[in-house]
Amino acid sequence: MGEFIAPLVLVSIVVLTLGSLFRLWRLIRTPVQRYIAISPAPATRFGVLSALLAESFFFPTLFRASVWTWLFGWVFHVCLLLTLIIHLRFFSITPPLLVAWFMPYTSYVSWGLVAGLTGLLARRCLVDRLRYISTPADYLHLLLLLAIAVLGMFLSQSDSVNVYELILYVQSLLRLSSAHLSSNLLLALHVLGACVVFCVYPFSKLFHGPLSWFNPTRSQPRRSRS
């Protein structure tokens, strides 16, 4: 299984990195010819930076629009961040201190990730105005992320994965070599789903986080006519 997964992981990481850099490069080069900040907007660059940081971490605009959407979205993003941190354990035999802090809460993080994604998917299916503007890609993104989260939750509760062997395999990938990895269908599907997300991320709505920092209605200070 390791020989099959290794090239997929490496290719998906290359696509993720180059695709993200390309989109950021295009965003940086796109000119904004006039000030179109939405009022009320901060009047200084520092105020704009503070507002963007608050929007990135706490989603106040989404909270004012819909508390339930904010709750599901915020829980999902926080649990996703914690999941990525916990996954750093597979890069070293001895996990870093930050990773060790969160490892005892892995099951809670997994349930939070699944709950957040389920709520966001139900919202798209049950709210008429959102269902009207949703595209098939919107549903596929959520279903793919939900499938990856559910598989990861099963793997974290299963004894079928040799963590030490998996760490050695990840370290071999960092050296551009391929170590032996025991066959595990759930692990293969989990990794394959992550590879698909890596390849899709730079070219889809999943890239909305970096895009928000280049939104001219939010990234500009308030300028009066005078």
C-alpha cells in the first residue's frame, strides 16, 4: 500500500503548494482602482488589520447573519485546526509539546469536526435560500470532508493502525523514499480523501480563507469624499 500512496501524497502536496502560491500571486497582482469599503469600516490600516484578524478567528459577520451557521462553522474550523496540530504527531517519534497537550482530546476534536460538518451540510439542505444558490461542488466538498473526518475518527479508535510504522512511513516520505506500510483499507481511503482535498483546495471555494484578506470591501480603510 505504501508504494501506491506515496506518489499520490507527494503530487497532492506539490499541487496544493504551487496552486495556492499561484492564486495568491494573482490576487496580489490584481489592481483595485477605487475604494469600495463597506461602511462602517475602520478608518486606518491598523483598524483594517484588526478587523481582518477578528473576522478570520471569530467570524463576527457570520455571527450577526446567523448564530447557528456561525456555531457550526466556528466549531468546524477550530476542530480542523486542532486536527492538523494533532496530526503533527506522525512527523516525529516524540510528539512536540503543543501536540502532546491536545492528544488526550483527540476523540472530542473528532466529534466536534463531524458535528460541525454535519451542521453545515444540513444547513445547505434544509435552508431554502441556501439550497437555491448551492452548487453540486458545495455539497461534494462537505461530503468529502465529512467522509475524511469519519474515517479518521474510526482510525483513531481502532487498533488496526501501527502508529510507530506510520511515523516511520511519513518520515520516509519527507526523505522522498518509501518505507513499508501495512495494508489498511480505511487508512488508504482516509489518505486518498486528504489528497483529493489538497488538489482541489487552491481552485475551489475552500480557498475562501486567504481570499477574505484580498476582498476590497473588507481590506480597505474608510475614505471620505473629501
